[in-house]
Amino acid sequence: MSVRLKLALSYTGFLMVAGVMLLAAVWVFLLRYVPERALIVPGSTDTPIHDLFPVRSNLLHVFAPRAAAVLAFLLLFGLVGGWLLAGRMLAPLTRITGATRMATNGSLSHRIRLPGRNDEFRELADAFDTMLARLEAHVAEQQRFAANASHELRTPLATSKALLDVARTDPDHDAGEVIDRLHAVNTRAINLTEALLVLSRANQRSFTREPVDLSLLVEDATETLLPLADKRGVTIETSGDITPTIGSQALLLQLTTNLVHNAIVHNLPDQGTVWINTSVLPKTVMLTVENTGQELTPELASTLTEPFQRGTERVHADHPGVGLGLAIVKTITHAHDGTLTLTPRSAGGIRVTVELPATAPYVPPPATNKACC
């Protein structure tokens, strides 16, 4: 049976029960207050009384058919009224079902936009519209990502093919130069593939969570990237407290390294500065990486976390990367239930803030001295 029929039968059954109870109450009332027999006075008042009339027995013959008629009316009224009322109540659900079928067929742009008061159906329709909007945005983002990834992977492969064609058609060409260029192109392809794997792993949240101290990860990332900073004339300044959180140490180290690397590469040509700070809030820990550089608009800063987003500086830099640095940072942050904020600095450059859930710092158990027997 359909839900509409079930509701109609439920309304009818409730109405019938209420009718039976009402008629039973009337019948009890009549039995209590109507006498068993009544005096009959034939003719005028001057005629003497000669008989008694049985009232209750006649009452049953009069009441029973009328009660049955009332119940039949209530049955018919309940079925018709319940069917119409159930259809009216389930009309919003029909619209939601239609939108679900359209989404199943691939149309994610349709919205229910249910009018009326803010009841349960309205909340369900609004939640479904929100889900469709997020799903549409996610699908569009995945399509853009797939197209960009295909383009980025195609570029080194096409370059390698061109170099091999040159080496094959021109035997006198310097083989060492071709090998060096192939090595550089292959290295870039490997880096891009590894970045895509990290991005996929973070998206799937397929990692083991363990206690992590962000301040220690900052030290590791800074020590690793210090030669690059010296080469580019960038000064790194670190400060802050112990910042305990929980998550994947490898992914959070990747996040920290990407932030520090971006701050070094996308900096002033000379005498640039990178500030790294870790701090503890009541419920979260915060990692802030700030650098000098060219001025950025808030609109441009909001797009830097998109995969393969490159500005002019990124393309012409001597260390351009693969275009997934901040995209990986965003994905790892969300996988750890954190928030990522990019704010342009008024003096140039950008401030990147990662906020993650805080945990109590890990305290190793005290060492116990066991007596040797």
C-alpha cells in the first residue's frame, strides 16, 4: 500500500474509533437516565392509569439503526477526507521525490525551493537543496580538477615525446642536453604524480591518527627548506608554543612543508622574510605562515587553494612547483577537521592560517626502576 492510502486508512480508523466511543458514551448515558418502564396515560388526564410502557427495549430498536448509519457515514467521510488530506500533506514529498529522480538522472542544477511555512517538509526540502548545491559544486570541482590534471600530465609527456623525436631525427644533436632535459621533465612528472597521490589520500581520509606536535613539524620543515631560503635570500623567523593535535604526522608535515615552501618561493626577489608561528587556543591549535611579497587582492587570494592555480609569478619563477601546494594544504586541513584562512597582507604577501582541533599534550609515563633479583 502507498503511504497516502496508509494515512487515509489510519485517519479513517481513528475516526471510527472516536465515533464508536462517542456512541457508546451516549448509549451508557441513555441507559443510566432513561427508566426501564414509563407510565402511559391513554386519553386525557381524567382517564385512570392502567398500563406501563417498556422504554429501554424500544430504545435499543430506535438507537441501533441510527448508530449504524452514523458509523457508515463516518467510514465514508473518513475514507474520502483522509485520502484528500493525506494527498495534501504528502504533496511536498512528491516534489522532493521528483527532484531526487532528476538528480539521479544527472541534473544537479534543479532546486525544490518549497514554499510555505517552516515545517518538517520545508526543512527537508531546504536540506536537500543545500545538498544538491554542494554536490553540484563538488562535481564541477572534480571535473575541473580532472581536466587540469590531464593537461598538466600531458605537458611533460608531450615534451618528452618532442625531445625523443628530436634525438631520433637528428643524430648529431647533443645527447647529454636531451638527457638532462628529459630528466627534468620526468622529475616534474613524478612530482606531479606524487602530489596527486597525496591529494587523493587526504581526500579519502585513509590515514592513521596519532598525537602530533605542529611546532616540531615546523622545525623539520624549516630545516629542510633552509638551503632554498638561503639561495633566494629569504629570512625565516619561527616562534610559538607547543601545539599538540591529532592526525597523520606525514600529511601534517606535508602541509607544513608546502606552506613554508610557498612562503619562500612566492616572496620578494631579495631580502624577503617568512614568519612562522604556532599558538594554542582554548579548543584549537593554530599554525600561521606569513611572508612578504607582491600585493594580492582578496579575490586572487581566495583562488590560490584551487588545484593548478598559477599566477604570473608562479609561472615565471625558477621553482614553479606543480600547482597543487595550497590545494594539498586545503585538503589535508579539511581531512583533519580544521579550517584554512588566506589573508592578503597590506604591505604585500599573504598570511596563511591553519586551525586544527587541540588535544592534551602527550606526557610519557614515568620510568620505573625494577630491582634485579
